[in-house]
Amino acid sequence: MYRDHSVGVVLPAYNEEGFVGDVIREMPAFVDRIYAVDDCSTDGTWEEMRTAAAADAVDRDDPGPDEDELDYDERLVTDGGGSALTRRASVGEPIGRVLPIRHHENRGAGGAIKTGYLAALRDGRDATVTVDADGQMDLSRMSTLLDPIVDGEAEYAKGNRLLYREYRQDMPRFRFLGNSILTFLTKVASGYWKTMDPQNGYTAISGYALENVGVEDMYEYYGYCNDLLVKLNAKGMRVADVAIPAIYGEETSSISYPTYIRRVSWMLFKNFCWRLGAKYLVLDFHPLAFFYVFGTATTAIAVVCSLWTAYVTVAHGAALFVRASLSLLLLLVGSLFLMFAMLFDMQVNESKEVQIRE
């Protein structure tokens, strides 16, 4: 328990042998349940998870498992296979405070987080933290993430590494550029304009938010955290952006950034359209939705007209001053409508953002 709030930690792992055991053993004492999700790893991640869980149980004087519990994966708990959790994973007997969960097939980072969230929902945790299994997250700072949740300042808290100069300097330029692009796109899509580093997987969410954000429909690729921010905003949830540095060692990233940026950008565009309709037309009404639509349509027409004008000019040598001027005017009008829409969006969501600095 942390300040009278039950705490669960979702620990997704895919081929994290050599790292995941240390993360389990170093988990803060106030964590009540660790949902260790093996995303169908091909190395020794599953065995290391269970061995570390047994060691953690001994250190905490929890009822430890028998030796044969570590040898047989058949000792699984199901509820008839009817729930969303057991349809996607096998849930083992708890080993101390660790609940080992094994995916039937590889589902990706977001899929593993979703499975852990479903388990936390089933258990009714007051707050649920997500921690990567590669050891890059400072577990001693977990209370900093939980404080805004416990204090009632926010329903969701996420780490922000971009406030630390050493992190920005050590990041490869292409990765930094990709992170910056996705940060801006997530601001637009989610409506949380002050939030940075949306790819950070060190997060905490309240039980209330977890119940109302639609976990079963959560995006299962690496952009799950960006997707979750959009859904939180549509529900009017408050988000805390918390300064927390990362810890780097020998671990390597398995993300293909060209694929990652392309897929997540498309997902954010679809989520942005959904948020405008859900938040500003269905759940409530605000004219900024029409500003966005009109500005986007006008800008798109201006770009098409400009390209056509350039083509005709080059192909036929014609001076199309009037058409070029009209294209420029349309582009100006469209840009102004988009800027007004963004300004209105910032004003509407300003009270939904909390920034916590050191």
C-alpha cells in the first residue's frame, strides 16, 4: 500500500532475460501486486520472472511457492476462458506478490500493457503503474508518479525525460527528431498541449480512469501510450507530466523507428478525428471542431491548387498570377483557422494538465 492506496505494477517483458529479474527484485516495498506479463518470449524471460518472484517472496516473508510450482507451467488459473484476460493469456498462481501472466501469442508492448491493465482492473487496484522490464526506469521515483494520483491532482501521471539535457544529448539525432515529431502530433491529437515525451512508458493511472478509459480497445503497438492520452482527454481526465530521468545500461531497443513513426502517426490522425467528434460534438459542443475541419479542408485545397499551378507553369510556361494568389490566400485562411482551433483546444484543456518539476 502507498498512503492507504493499493498499488499494482504492470511489468511487460519480451526477451528481457538478464534484466527482468533485477526489476522484480528491486520493486518498491509498497507495491502490492506485480503483474509480470511475458509477451511470448523466446528466451528465458518466463523462467527468470518466476525465479525472481520466488526470491522476492522469500525476502518479503511472503508464502513462498513449492519447488514444483517453478517447474510446471500447467498450474494455471482460468475462469472458463470467458474473460478478456484469459482469452489472451494464461494466468499463473501468484508467487508472493508477483502474478505471472503468459501470452498465448506475441501481442507487442501495448498488448502486454493491456493484459496487465485487465488484470489490475479485475483486482480493483487504486493505482496501477507501468514499468518496462529493461531496467531503464528509476524505481525509487515511483512515488513521484503516484503522488498526483493519491493527492487527487490527476487521474494519470507520466514520466518526462526530455527535461534532462543529458538525455537529449545522448539520444541519436534521428531518434530525437522522431520523438519531437511524435510529441507534437500527440499534443494535437490528444489536446494535452503542455505534455512532453509521450513515448515514455513510466506511468501511473488511477483505478477510476482505468475503469472508464476503455482498456479493451487500447492500441496494442508501441504507440499505446499516445493512444491512451487521446482517450483520457476525451473522458476529461487530468494528466500530470512528471520530470523523471531514465537509466541506461547494456539494454538495446527493438523498435524500428521508421515503422514506428509511420504507424503511430496514422493512429494519431485517426484518434484526433475521433476525439474531435466524441468530445466536441457528441459529449459536448465547441465550435473548434468546425474550425479544425474548415481549416484542414481549406489548407488541403490550397496545397492542391498550388501544386497544380506549379505544374502548369513549368509545363506550359504560363504565368498564372491570379490562380497562384488565390492558392496563397486559401493557404493563409486555412492556417488561421487551424491556429484558432489549436488555441481554443489549448484553452479548453489547460485545467486538465499538471506539471511537476524537480
